[in-house]
Amino acid sequence: MIEHKSVFSAFCAAAEKWPERPFLNVLPETAKVYGIASGETSYAEVLAQTRDAQERYCAVGLQAGDRVLMLLENRPAFFLHWLALNALGVVIVPINPDLQSSELEYIGRHAEPVLAISTPERKGDMEQAARDSGQEFACVTLADTLPVLRASDTASYSAVQDDPAAMLYTSGTTGSPKGCVLANRYFLEAGHWYANAGGTCTLKEDAERMITPLPIFHMNAMAYSAMAMVAVGGCLTVLDRFHPRSWWQNVRDSRATCLHYLGVMPSILMSLPEAPEDKRHSVRFGFGAGIDAKLHIPFEERFGIPLVEAWAMTETGAGSVIAANQEPRKRGMNCLGKPGPEMDVCIMGDDGVPIAGTEPGELLVRRKGDDPRVGFYSHYFKDDVATNEAWADGWFHTGDIVRRDEDGDFFFVDRKKNVIRRSGENIAAVDVESVLMQHPDIEAVAVCPVPDAIRGDEVFASIVWRGEQSKDAAEAIVRWGLERMAYYKVPGYIAFCSSLKLTGTQKIQRAAQKQMALELLEKSEAYDTIHLKRRQLVS
């Protein structure tokens, strides 16, 4: 049973129990990137700063249920302002800083926020999104004076676990991104799960220290990293991003006892020259997903760190987690481990009949007990139809294809949904297609994933083009796309074709289109535009 009512109340309890312990640690490299001070901030100091911010937000009329966009990159201030807003019952909407105009306009319109908090470099973009969306919400930086939104409500907010704490936008398989509403309990359950998982990824209450380069605006860093440290009184070091060549020095400087990773990270680190200090660190384990199977054992032997592979989704939170945290971990086999005792699982065949043997099928999950949705997302914002479809027949349908061996261990096979998984980012093919179709010279487009040795997947676009088909044209399309969507969504390969593979009802034949993409790559008949895919730096 989770005792706390909110993220803020859980942090208050941690600050009371461990006031002098550090909660946040900023390394010099990260401090330089953001122009902030390096060093540690204790639980007591963070709580004091949080209460000051809470008073300022309350004074300008922010109230429970309001939604606030937060584009703060991986700055430690994110946590402080999240706590302050959570204390008032305000719902935060973290914004991926790589999003561009059309994506910001959509979220601004769909989320209906009352305020946006941004970095100075992106304030203009957020103001434009406020105008384009028709919402006209106020936009400020952390240094700005807050605008008065309404008369301050002197009544204190009484937190409830089921009250929404955040809304994260996830790439769906159809239509626009969905707003995934996450309650206080979602975050509390995540911290509780991690603190009690045990096995290889055991967390202790004697000053644990975690380092992560993963984005704060995703559930991994928000729910698992941050809430796990709050649960055990640990210290969190968040990097601005993953820097391969300075990674191990960052790990040593942070005195990390555990770390979080995505599959792309081990691949890059293994490509670097071996060094005498490869094992010179204090890390007991790494926790993540997606490591290249053939690198799993070599990585652990080279760096002396067990990597615990796990499965979860933004929607499932800690309501259903599968983790290979118990030995034997079956390394190098894409093994996810066994489901925890708190969850029900079903592997469903295409015929709608559960699979009892070792054949692959779609993973369906739910929580055991009276409420199958405990720890899961609450719902998709303003989309009851999609919420009900995801929970058809009382099971959450993950869209992931898995298999189970004779020992009861689960193994990831593929994605059923038309989602591209590039360097940890989920990309909906239809999301990319909808933006590209706005180009005046694109008559039709089909997007699909193709394998990438480093990133997992890369975005491949087959385009029916009205103009001259050339490398220059392909690169022009990419540059056009970079102005309108996050860089990682833009095609890394473009092939011009006379027509697409369509069904009798004029829908894209996804499987046939993907096979065609693979054949075009093999024949070198697609233009490689990966070199153009870079984060858009703001001067």
C-alpha cells in the first residue's frame, strides 16, 4: 500500500527523513552547457526552494487541474518546479526540446495549457505555438516575472493519489500523438517498485547515487530515476545528454552506484578504444532496455557492470513491469526476465486465442486484484475511444510481440504497431507522414523503419515526388522537415517511387512497403540523409 498522496508529499517525507543528503547533483560538464552552478543540492535545500516557487505559483492564481507546459531540457530546475506545481495540484506537460513548430502547435492546442515555462532560447517558439494553437497561453522563462492568471485561491489543495500529476505525449500508431495522463499514484508506484525490485538491481537506503543521461521529459527519468531516489533517499545526477567520450569520467565524478541506459549507449561505448580505467567506477548495475544481444556479455565483461534489461511503457508505468533482475539473466538473448507477482500477462495470437506454448504473440498485461489499472496511466486526454481500445476485454494491449520459453522467461520479438524505435524515441510513421504530406511537391508518402546498427531503427520514406528526383531534392525535403518536426523523426533515407504499395481501400500496405524499403536499401537505390539529422541548435 502506497502511503503518500502525491509526488510532493513523498518528497516532503524524504526531506524530513534525510534533510542533509544530496538529492540533485550537477556535474561541471552539464553546468557549463546550461550556464548553471555545479555541485550538490540537499533534500532540505530543494524543499525550501520548492516552497518558494509554490508560493509564487499560488500567488498568480494557478489552481489544481491547470496544465502547464514545461520545456526545460534536462535542467535540474525541472524537478524543483514540478514539485512546486504538484503541491498545488497542477498538471505538468513536459515538452521534448527537439519538437518543432507543427508539433508545438499541436500540443499547445490539444493540452489547453494556461502557462508555458521555457528556456530563453525557445520562448519565442512557445509564444508562436500559443498564437498558432489559438490558446494564447502565457509564456515565461524561469527568470521572468510570472503573469497573473486569475485571483489567488487561498484554499489549500488536498492531494489525492488519483489526481493527475503529469501528461506525457506519446507517439501513437494512428493520428496525432496522444496525451497520456499520469496520476500521482503512477509516480509513487514507480518509485515503490524500483525501491523493492531487489535482485541484481537492488537499491539501498545508504546514500544510493544514480546517473542518467536519459531525457527528463520521458517517463524513465521522471518516474523511475527520480522517484526511486526519493524512495531511498538517494542522489540523482542528470546529464544534459549522453556524451560517449566523457561518459565514464562523468560516472566516476558522480560516484554513481547505478545507472540508466538505452540500447544505443552500450553500442557506442563498445565502439570506443579499450582503456585501463574501463572498470574504474563504483557502479553496481545498469538498468535499461534494448541492448544489442551480441554486445550484452562483452559489455559486462569489459566494464564490469551487469545490465538489467526490462520492459515497460509510458502507459503501463509500474503497473506492469518485466525485468531480468534475477539470475540467471540469460544474457545476450534479448531476455526480459519474468513478470512480477503483481501482474497478469497473456500472450495473444492473431486469432484472438491465448498462446500457452512458446510461439510469439502480442503481450497483454494488467495488474492482479480488484483494479487491473493500478500503476498504469489514467487515460488518453480527450480520447476515450483510444483509451477503451487499448483496454479492450479488460487487458492493456501493448502492441509488442513477445514469446515465453519453457522457464517462463519473456523475450522481445518485434513491434506489432507501426512504430519506429530510434535511439529510444518512439516515432509513429503516420505522424511523420502527416507532416511530409504538407510539402507542396509530395503527392504521396509511406514511412517505415529499417534496421540501423547503432540506433536500432532509422526512418525510411518512400515518396511519390512531383519534381526532379535527385539527391539534392531528397536533402531539400529533409531540411524542410527539420523546420517542422523533431530531428529524429525526419527521414534518414528517402527513395523516390512512382507509386506506393496500397490495399484495395487505398491504405498503405505496411509490410509490403517495409519489404520494398529493405530491397531499395540493399540495391543502394535510396538516398542516405542521416548526416543531416542533427539537433537544431538555437543561437
